[in-house]
Amino acid sequence: MVSKAAPLPTAVKGIVDIVGTGGDCLNTFNISTTSSFVLCGAGLPVAKHGNRGVSSKSGSADTLEALHVNITLPPKEAAYLLENVGITFLFAQTYHESMRHVGPIRKQLGLKTMFNILGPLTNPAHPDTYVIGAYSEEMADVMIHVYQEMGVKQAVVVHGDCGMDEVSMTGDTLVHELKNNRICTYRICPEQFGMKRCKLQELVGGDSVENAKILMDILQGEHSARRDAVLMNSGLALYISGSCDSIAEGIKLAAQSIDSGCALAKLQQFQRLSQEVCA
């Protein structure tokens, strides 16, 4: 699928993708999508490879569309946004012909399929860093070894408490870390970083409009369990990308990205240019 994907014509280095496999059926809000803007605000170039929701009410594409982002950017325009804003969205159905054909069938089935796994493995931007959530411990183990075989520079694949395909705020999270072609495995929990565990209900989202509002509330400074979830996931991403030496430092950088207004400014710039570039 990677070799047959429409290529992204960019020379940007240090690209990050942060995405979940989906399929956990927990209907949490779009944590990794929100984290994408936090990472961009902290200085990381983000090429988010995503799709519409299948087992959830709102996938990354649905939520971004509700935020008035043009999600169907052709490769040249998507590359322009990456180079000039620091973030872009690569709609899977635009870059992979197979995704266009199976998308409606997947939505009708409402079940996880092999495409839940293929999506995070086939980003046409060829990121240097992957931050991936998996719907099971077994799949997390499989995926980190696939990234190793692919020669990926660095990656983390996580599986959270309650079966979450994100770093979890409800309990422990299993982390498989790939760096320098070596894999190490460990667990993290909110208490390690001075945060409180929350109930799953505090992280549940809704349809695309509701999830778009949640994303905006977080970037506008809301303090909540949802913000903490974004900080944990973003902090891990900043750490594995090499932006800092620890997850704790990464969480501080993520908080600065939000509190300074940088993350929100990146979203607003992305909203505007994604429409203008194709006008």
C-alpha cells in the first residue's frame, strides 16, 4: 500500500504522525487529533494520516471537517501546508485507492478490520516518528515489530487501560518503544506525572460537532481530564521524537504549547490556509 500510495512531495524532515488504530469501541473524543495541534504548536512537523470514523461516531477526518478544515487536499497542497503551517492532514481515501473503495463497506460493517492496522502503517509522508495507539496488547506488539522491520527511526505503540488505543488516563498504559532499532517495553500511569486518574466517561466524546467543540475547548485553555489525556499523549510524542529527554519534560512542553496559545494559533492558521490553498 505504501508503494502504491500517492506520494507527498515534501522535503520536510522530522515528520511525526500520531494516530490510533480505532476499533476500541470506547467512543472517546479525538485525543490524537487534538494532540496533533499541540505537537505542531511545540515545533514538531505533523503529517496526520487519517480517515472517517468507522467504529466511532467521529474519526479525525470528520472532526477536522466540522472545524472547517479542507480534508481532501491534493498532495501538492497538503505538502504546502506542512511546509508553511507545520501540520497537514492526509485523508486516507485521497492517497490510497483501496481506501476509497472499502470506506463505505467498513462504515456499514462498523467493525475493526485489517484496514485499522494498515492505516497507521501506510502514511505516505514516511514520518520519522510514529506515535500509535493499538486496540489490543497483542496488536501493539505486532505493530512495533512491523515498524522495526520497516526501518522506522523511532516509534511508540501504546495500549491503554479499558482497551483504549491511546495513552490512558483511567489506569496503566503499555508502551512499546522503538529507538535505534531496539525495542523496550514498559508501563506508565497518570500518577507518575502528577496527574489524577479519571473515569472513562470523562473522556467520551460525541459526533463530529461535539468533538470539534471539545478540541477547541482544550486548545482554548480548558483544564480537565480531557486536557490531561492530550498532555500525556503529546508528552510521549515529544519525548520519542527527541524534542526532550523524558515524558515528564514532554508534558511540560505540551502544556506550554496550549497555554501560550501556539496550538490554537496553528489550528486557526491550518483552517484558513486549507481553504485558501484550493480556492
